[in-house]
Amino acid sequence: MDILGLNAFHADSSALLLRDGSIVSAVEEERLNRVKHWSGFPARAVGSVLEAGGVALSGVPHVAVSRDPRRHLLRRLFFVLRRRPQLAAVRSRLLNVRQVADLSSRLRGLDAGFAGRIHHVEHHRAHLASAFYCSPFAEAACLTVDGFGDFVSSMSAIGQGTRLEVLDEVPFPHSLGVFYTAVTQLLGFPHYGDEYKVMALGSFGRPRFAEPLRRVVRATADGRFQTDTRYFRHATEGVTMSWDDGQPVLGPLWSPRLAAEVLPARAAGEPLTEVHFDLAASLQQVFEEVLLARLRWLQRRTGLRALCLAGGCALNSVANGRLPAEAGFTDLFVQPAAGDAGTALGAAQYVWHHEMGKERTFTMDHVYWGPGYTEDRLRAALEARFPGFAAAGQVDGVRLQRAASEEALLGETARALAGGAIVGWFQGRTEWGPRALGNRSILADPRRPETKAILNARIKRREDFRPFAPSILLERVGDYFEPARPDPFMVTVLPLREEKRGVIPAAAHVDGTGRLHTVERAQNPRYWALLKAFEKETGVPVLVNTSFNDNEPIVNTPEEAIDCFLRTRMDRLVLGDWVLERVAGWLA
């Protein structure tokens, strides 16, 4: 049986096709329409996953969407009557709710024959399901933490077999996610999804603003948390939000009181200084303190050692690296699309397992669920961009050739990387979630201290403080990281062994940690083999890995990969078995 899962009319809109409990295909709308964090109806994503599954929308009996407009209606009405937020904010939310409620019309617009049943799954239940039902655990404590969804910001549960038993929730207006986003905006990062930048910024500072921030948010004795609403706008006047068929726009969440008592807002273009580093460090510390208290309560409440995390805050890899163990958990699973995109998966799984009672047969052990492209499509993309390339071998300052064998491809790429080349790496199916994990990646030599500056300035064109992640052979992780934990989804930051920090300086954060990505042969054999070839060449089983893009969504198609290669200053592009290399001196 097929279930189409949707995250619709919300940021990071996405679609996923679940067949008999297993993923067939999953993709975020942004990868297809090239608008970051697209918020709206994921029409292209729906078409993509249905095509991958060889099924028409009219043949899908169930659609699960990760929103339930009927949840907490009295609580929402009471809030509006008591607080009287701005009319524009109320109007935008009502329009959004109406779109969710009328989802059937949009689906019939794609296929007039659609007659399936639509299931509205509460946002945080979808988050819980996306984490637990994909995990390897038969029983686990489950926790979601994000900004808001269906008037809730956090929910805990026990997952057991096919059931999720909700334990508690944190209602609007209290939110750790809103707290993190408000300070992110205060620091001069206003765009939706900028929180990860501030997480990186914090490693450069000292938490000297922790005390005033503790007045803004605090853990409570019942395992939850409270925010002081005087420091925010969302609970008083309301905040305008745009979730309609475009890039999401979120108005300022912080109130003048927060700026007055903590730090004045950083203006656009104002240089980052030590005071901003310190506020970012303080934000991370207070966030971790409150989250740790909630995790400790959950471990005591359940007595379980396995933990499943979801929600946007579950992508805080710094917190993930240490908090679960400090709270008493020994096993952790974070679904790779832990943010709102992943609720498409969770909604479908909630219907399949919790509502229908179907047994679990699927464990997520890789992320390669998006579109893939045939050899003919790769060649057609090259022919369209470089007419006559097969005969010429060199066109427009680029040398093109097809590798004689996989061994030759891997050996030549490893030698180029060891020689300082920046390589675009385009293979197989697109990754699901916000991380590029070896199929849509830009790769570089971690041994070179200058690699970070080169990537930020020459390729990614972004802030110079931003770090890069190390991909490492799974069997060698203990040689470089402590503790030696596998992480195929790049969701934890762990300490590098002191003696290895100087070996891979381009992949080490300023505080001696790294955002770990372990590569297992069974899950991605070609990327594993490239790491092995690089180890043979250099003695180091690690590559710097960053997403294949430059201030845009991660590339999806071969055409997008070629365009990105040409407009940046990458040295090579490995497109399947094809190698594109800039001719020496072409950039001079």
C-alpha cells in the first residue's frame, strides 16, 4: 500500500512516498524549484516521488500531511482574545490554516482522479514518528523541539513497537526554537534557517551573556521550560510570517527589551566582533542547559537508554554531541531530515504504524532517497552545455573525459585532492535532509590549513568563520574522534583526538571538535572507495565535505552541478564517470 506524505504550506515543504512501510522516494521542494526553504505546496516534489514509485496520484489511497488545523482550537482562540495580536499576523495564520484544510483541492489540481483519504497528523506527532519509526530501536524515549507547529513547541513520548504514547508537550508561546531564532536575528542573521550559522559562531566566544539569557528562558520542575514573553514579539503583538509558495519570511521575534537588556541588535553589514561571538556562545550554553534539563527529566520518566530526537532543534549538532550522554542515554537516533521537511516522512509513518497498526520492517541507514540520473542523462547534460565535447575533449577552458575504469576515476580524484584541488562530486541519488553526504558534495584536502578559507571565499562565498565537516571511513573513526561513535547523517559534533587536530586542520573547529560524518562501504560504496583511495595516497582517511552549492539549495540535476562548477572556482567536477577539469591557467 502506498502513502504519500506531505509537509505542505510550511517551510521546507517536501513530499515522500511510503510503500508498505518503506521509503520509495523523498525530496524537498527546494531541490526542484531552487528556492531555499520553499514554503507552500510541494507540487514538483509530489510529481518526483510518484514518478520514482511508478504510480499516479489517482492510484494513491492515502495522503498524510503533517498539520492538523483542528488541534488546540480553544487554546488558539483564547490566545487571540486575550492578547489581541496584530491583524496582519492573525490574517496570515488564518490563510495558512485554510490552505491546509483545503489540501484536497490542490491535490485534485495535480490529478483530477485523486480520491484518496487525507489524514491530518499533528505536527509534533509527525516529528516523533519520523524519528522513532525509522530508528533501530524497538523501544525508545522520543523528544521533539522546534519553533512551533500546531501551537506546540516540544513534545515527548515513549515509542514502543508500532505505538507512540505522548507524555507531555510545551504549548505556545514557550519555545526553545523561538528563543534561538530571536537571538539569531538579534545577531544580524535575519533569514529563515540562519540558526546553524550562529551555532558555528559560538565556538569562537565565551558565554559571558549567559546570565541575562537565563532570565529569558528557564527549565521548569515538571521537565518542560518557560520563556519570558516580554522578551519576544510573537506572544504579544504577533509576528508576520509568509508561508505561501515562496521563500519563507519571518518578522523579528525579539522585543526591544531583549536588545536593551542583553545586546543591541547588530545592523546589516556591521562587522562581527568579540561581543557577537560571546553572545552566540551564551545562546548555545543556555539552550543546552534547558534542553539538558528536559532530557534528564525524560530519561528519569521513562527509564529508557535509547533516545530519538526530531524537530529543527534536533539539528543542533553541538548539543547532540554531548547532551544525550550527559542525560543518561546510551543510544541516539536523529533522523537526517529532522527539521520540518522530515514531517512528510513522519506523517506517512504515523498513519502506517500508529493508525493502521502495521508492523515495522524499515530502518533508515542512509539518506539517498532523492532523484537519480542515468548515464544517458549525464551525457546529454554535458552535450547540451559543451556541444561536440566528445570529439574535442576540451571546450571553453574545460577538459572533459570519461574515466577508463572506476579504479582510475578514484585514483585520479584522490591524487587531485591530495594536490590541493577542490572537487565537485556528483553521484547517485540526491540526499534527503539538509546535509550533503557524499552524493552532492564539494570535497577538499583536510590536511591543508588554507582549505577552509579557500572554500569559504572561492567556492561557497560566505562568512569566513563557517567551518567544514570531515567525512571519515567508519572503520577509522576511533583513530580521530573520541568517543568513537558512528554518525552516517552528520548530526553530532564530537571532540577530535588532540594528536589529530593538526593532521586535519581544515576539518577541525576552532574548539578542537568536528561535525562527524562516518562513511560505511555498504551504504555508499563509491564514496567509501574514494576515501580509501585518499587514505592510500596520503595516509589520512578523511576528506573535507561540504554541500554542492553556493548560496542556493544543494544541486540536484547534472545541469545544476555543471552550472555551479562553472560559476565558482572548483578545479574538478566528477559527474558520475565523467571528469571535468579546468585547463591550467584558464582562471588567470
